[in-house]
Amino acid sequence: MSKTDPAVVDVVSTLGQNGTAAGTGIVLTSSGEVLTNNHVIDGATSIKVRDVGNGQTYTASVVGYDASHDIAVIQLQGASGLPTANLGNSSSVAVGSKVVAIGNAGGQDGTPSVATGTVTGLNQSITATDAASGTAEQLSGLIRTNAAIQAGDSGGPLTNAAGQVIGIDTAASSGSVQLNSSTATQAFTIPINEAVSIARQIEAGTSSATVHIGSTALLGVEIASASQQLGNPAAAGAQVAGVQPGSAAASAGLTAGDVITAVGGHGVSSASDVRSALSRYHPGDKISITWTDQAGQSHSATAVLGSGPAA
């Protein structure tokens, strides 16, 4: 554990007007590339990272992320000489293996928390729901343990008895992700082999259907959940619950109650669809938006995407 502690960082994401989310990260390179969960930084307007090894706090930028596998890589600004994590081989993990989860439990931002346990299952599948955006991701191939992981531990290392990192804990972080598990004592971890494979793709700048390189393009709309919907919209699509002032959506003329039917030429019917349509775009890109207003009139406009949280 003492080998791993200096390669752990506390991650605090500022989420616009909605407060902050605390999580953990693992230092991959001495120049400050850090591996964490996507849900730790998803929706962040700014990210601060405290390195446990040297006690310094850095501003971080998003190198890229894979929302469908809950992996992100962030870069600490001005970092050098950082201790890096001792990575193990997650394919050698077996049920019954002793493990230690290290993280920023409860977002305390102090000495890393430690939770011990054993591996209770392999190749597990869960549904992780992001309450903030209403989107859900199916995560599979996970390691299940009985280590008492807490909010704030997300993105932190799960280590084996030799202190090698074998996975990334992906527990609830500041209420933003809830794991639908049968008991509260179950914790789920992304195997390090899979996480590092995705991280290397991100570091290489190789985008794909699931990997997004760079910061998120911001449209500036909040999509209504089923319970929030205003009346019965005439058009099938994603109904707008609110529009961020000064955003791309605002400049296009969207208002609450409108129903977005297409983004970038892709038909949409949910917050997940809107996020997916935006995933290949970057801040500064122009994008077409098609929507139906509350009077049933159809509109189209082209807007310049901003920088910030998804959708």
C-alpha cells in the first residue's frame, strides 16, 4: 500500500452551479497523466487535483474519455517528477484474492483511505446511472469485491497483496453514480488491463465510436426526464427542460419546452442520444440542431459549440 499511496491523487470537479464532485485518480506518467473514472470528471467546468506524493494541487485538463467504459485521462498542468503507479495484471486476479482499495473516501482530501477485502466475483455486469444527466451505462467485465468502497473512492486503485494496481474502483461519487447491486457490501472495479488499454488509445489521440479526445463540446441544454416533460409534445424527440444562457443552444433560439429532434444530423429522443450525437464534436465546432417548438413549428439552426460538460 505504501508503494501505491504516492501515485494516488484526489480529484475535485467543479460542476457549474451544482457544486462539486470528489473522486480519486492514479498517476500513469511522471509528467502528470492521470487515470480516473469518466463519471468523476463528467460535467466538470474545472478540475483541481491534489497529488498525494508531493502535496501539491494542480489544475487539470481532460485528455479524453470513454463514457461507455467509465474511463478518463486527465493531464495535470505543470507537473513533473511524479511517482507513478505500479500496475499489475488483472487477468491473474482470482476469486478469493486479497485486495486493498485506496481512495479519497468521503471526499476528505487527506491521507488516502484504505478498505480491505477479497475478490468475490469476476466478469460482472452492472448498470451505472448518472443522476445528474439521467443517462445510464452498462458496464461489464468488472471485478466484484467486498471491500467497503465509499463515495469519493471512484477512480482510485484496487491493489493486490503485492501492492500492484489491478483495477479502478468505480463506486458512487458524490451521488452522481449509483450501482444497482443486490447488497451495499458489493463494490465493482474496472480491470486495470482494460483501463490502461483505453488510456493508451486516449493518450495516442485515437478517437473511436466510444473514445472522445479532448474536452467535451457543450450544447447547453438540460433534457427533461419523463417526469419533467411539459404537456404532450407533438414531436418525438428530446424535450428541453432548460437552456444555459450564452450557450450554443441559446444562440440557436432553443427554449424550455422545445423538442430537439436531431443534433448534427442524428435523430435524438433522449439525453443519451444528445450526448452520443455530441461525442464526435469539440468546442468551437459548428453543429446543426433541428427542433419543434411548443406550437408545433419546426426549426433548424447552426450553432458553435462551447466548452464544458456533456450536453
